[in-house]
Amino acid sequence: MVDHLFRHESGRLVAVLTRIFGIENLELAQDVVQDALVEAIHHWQYKGVPDNPSAWLFRVAKNKAVNEINRDRKKIQYSSDVIHYLQSKWTAGPALEYIFSEEEIHDDVLKMIFACCHPAISSDSQIALALRTLCGFSISEIARAFLTTEENITKRLVRARKSIRDGNVAFEIPAGAELEKRLDAVLTTAYLLFNEGYSASNGNEVIRYELCEEAIRLVQIIAGSKTILFKNNVYGLLALMYLNASRFKGRLDEKGNILTMARQDRSKWDAGLRDKGLAYLNQAGQDNKIGFYHLLAGISACHSMAPDYRATDWKSILNLYDCLVNIDSSPLILLNRTIAVCSVLGPERAIEEIQRIENIPSLKNYHLLYSTKAEFYIQSKQFSKAAACLETSIRLTSVPAEKEILRSRLDFCKIS
């Protein structure tokens, strides 16, 4: 319970304390929140969990913030415009009540989201900072999530904080064209975070549910903002996330082995999450502006709404991919499009399509290029070529569950 509470409240606490201390003292805000959690664990072990644990945690964080200011105000320069209110016992109470009001906290969380995704911060550091600051992940958890060392994550966070200080990053929601530009970076960070959870690039876990959950939570905060008026891409991304998440329970068998879409038990798919995704998809298209996430969500909807694999509307999926290529002709989009080409126009045409893109540098060491091509060769009964592709794919992936399914396809090719 404490872990769940901290995961969902730490981002809110760090955001409001960053407003108090100033964003250049972000690490101090994180330390105060960590201290509040430690105090909660010790206190609740002996006296029991209070009726409102969130309120208890926030009250302790408030007190620690005031103590920190009173103790170190001569040593640390705080840029916040609320500091002087907290230095007097007559004004501190009302000021804290206002700062810790639900509406103010929500605005501070939004400001923190945009600060974490400031263009001055590198993309890999943005994700690490968002997980640490907004999602309450420890350094060891972030390191495990991306299969790197704690030292590497610590360096990313140090770089991110330095970029905040050196770049004079403001703790605010940007306006005008800057808001639109930064919103794209925010959504991209959430999208990459969800994708890493949806299909882990390394490690034993195929799905990292906590990464997907936090990505959805961050985008929902943005969707609830009154400041951001044009939310087509926000709703489109939420639609995509919910529709993909609705199929989680069908993606693995009882032993944790990956099941292809054709083999999944669709009765295990979550209709409630699917319906949420469809509702957001409808909202995304209300002003007839179709964006990147909207199109991806439309493709996911075609899969999610099909009662079985044979009933999948592949023609609509291919049409959506053709529209998507006009917006984003990235290698992964082109690769995924070949699967729809195969289903609509046949494996021979799909092989021609994949041969046009297989020499793109970013795809040459991508295991899914070879496993996808292998499936096209299997369908066209070219089993020796399929086997060669599968052997390359097995060599390139580091996920045990993926190796297992690829080996089973390789065995099939050898006996066919």
C-alpha cells in the first residue's frame, strides 16, 4: 500500500515542492519527498496507517519544506515567489494551504511535465527524469526498466538537472507556439515510455505493466488540463494506449510465452479498456484533424474490434498505414505496413515491399525485420530463406520469450 501510495503521490509532491524551492533545487524537492516517505513507513509501522494516508504524507512534506527553508535559507538561493510567505508564521499557514490545494497541485504537475521534457534536456535523460520525478521510480527501478546500470541512470539525471540549471528552464506551462512544440516532446516521451512497457526491448519481462500505467497517467493529466486547448494528439495517444493495453491479458500464455495475434484468446481482452480507447479515439477526431497517434489508434482499433483474427479488417488497416506514411515514413512504420500488405495483397508483394526498406541502416540490426520477412517467406513456402531470416532474428534479440517463439518457427521451417 505504501509503495502504491508513494508511486502515485510522489510526482505531485515533488511538483509542488519544486514550486516552493525553485526548479534549480529539484534534487532538494526529491530528497524532502523521500524523507517524508521514510517517516511514513516508520510511523505507520508502530501507530498504524492513518485514515487518509495521502493527507498525512502531504502534511509531513509541508512541515519538512518549511523546516528546510528556515534552516538553509541563508545557504541556498530559492527563486520561488512564495518563499517569503513561508518565512513568517503569520503567512506560512495560508500560503501552504493555497499552494497545496488540489487545483494548484494539478497545475504544478503540468509544469513539471513540461520541465522534464524541455528541449534543453536530451531525449534519454527526459525519460529518466520523468520516471524519477513524476512517477516515483527509484534509480534502481529505472536502471532495471532499461537494462542499464544505476551509474548510467544517475549520470542521465545529473545531466538533466545540469541542463535545467544551465538552460534557465522555467517552471511553467509554455504558451503559443512553444506550448505546441513542447507538447509534442511530452507526448513523444510518454509514447516511448509506453512502448518500452508494451514490448520490452530487453530482459525477461515481455510486458512492463508499470511503465504503461505511468505513461497513461501522465497523458491523462495533460488531457485534464484547462490550459491546453487543442488536444487531438493527446486524445489520440490515450486512445492508442488504452486500445493496446486492452489486449495485454491475451498476449502471453500461462507459461509467459508470447502469443501472436492469430493465436490469442480474445475473450481475455479487456472490453472496458477497449471502450475507453474507442471513446478517446472518437474525441480525437471531432474536429476532423487526423494526426499520428490518431492513425495508430485507428489501426489498433481495427485489431481490437475484430471478433477473431480472420475477421480483421486488413484493407482498412492498410489504408490507415498509407495515410500514416504521408505523416511519418519512419522505418518502423514502413516495416509494420508490410504486414498489412501481406494480408491484403499477398506474401510475394510483401517481400517486395520489405526488400525496399531492409537496407535502411536503423533496420539492419533490428530483429523484427528478419522475423517479419521470415513469416512472408513461410507463407510463400520458401522455408530455407525463412530459416535463414529466423536465425538472424534469434541472434539479434536479447528477450528470452522472443527467442523461444522464433525457435519454434525455425523448427517448423526445418520440418516443412
